[in-house]
Amino acid sequence: MTYLLGLTGGIATGKSTVAAEFRKLGCPVVDADEVAREVVEPGRPALKKIAAAFGARVLRADGSLDRKALGDIVFNNPDQLAQLNAIDHPYLRDAINDALAAAKATGARVVVGEIPLLYETHYETGFDGVAVVTLPPNMQLERLMARDGLTQAQAQARINAQMPLADKIAKADFLIDNSQGPAARKAQVADLLGQLAR
């Protein structure tokens, strides 16, 4: 029996770093961000609908999605973010479900779905349990600014566009504290995997 673990957290809390630890320990990981990029590749129906809704300004010269331009529009406007989600999420959900089913078919004891907006999209019911990656707010802000080259105001706007991390922590089945460094992160993942693979 495969245990399906949802992995989420706030923006820039280190979900991908934690997912990499699960991968190292032999767990298949479905990365929703990777799937999301595939869903909006040129020629795909989701990209056509996004371009129709937001205009040519969200497309690069080669016809691919300009994620930064789209982000600048939607992260400062809740209505437009909701409009984007309404277009994108049905395609994304189907593609993630297909990828999770393929990962489960490998017979792995634990399959991880790394889904940044898991709670926001009410996807938690599709998993046997959810682990939330945590980080203190000041570290989260600093990491996001450094990672994406954002000003403090831009980074805070992206954090504010998501469900508060405290709300995710309150809903979580498991927590992984990502503020203690690589050795502690690795130990927490191994411990959690030990619990789930029994």
C-alpha cells in the first residue's frame, strides 16, 4: 500500500530542498511547479486561455509564457489571481493526478506530491497526510528576496498573496522545520519517512 504524502509550505520556505531529501531516500516526487510549467507550454490549451485573458503582454517573443510579467499582474491583484487560478487549476489538477497515479504504479511505499498551493486549492483531501515546511517569517522574506531578486515590498506582496504559513501549520499532519540547516532537515525527513513506511 502506497502512502501519498502532500508536501507544502509557504513561498521560499524550502519545499524543493525538502523534496530533494525524499528523492534521495528513494521516494518518487511529483513537483507541481514542474507540471505547471508543462501545462502552459506553447500550443497547450491553458496557455491559449491565459493569453486570451491577460493579453499578449504575458507572452515572450517566442510564444512562451512570461511568468514574471504574469506574476507582476496577478500578485498585486487578487481578482486577477483568482481569474488565473480558474483558468489554470483544472488543467494542473488533471496533470498532477496523472503524475501521482504513475508514481504510485511504481510500487513505492511513499509517494510525495510537492504542491505549493495545496491548501489554497483544497487538494489536501487527495493525500493520506500533509507535511508543511516551516521557516520563521524573517527568514522566508530574506530567502524570497535573494532567490528571486525582489524588493522587500515585492517579496511581501507574494507572501501576502498566499494563505498565511501559520494557517498551513495549523492544518498540517507533519511539520518539517527548515531553519536548522541541512543535517537537521535530512534527519527530519528520514524520521518522517520511517513513520510513514511502517
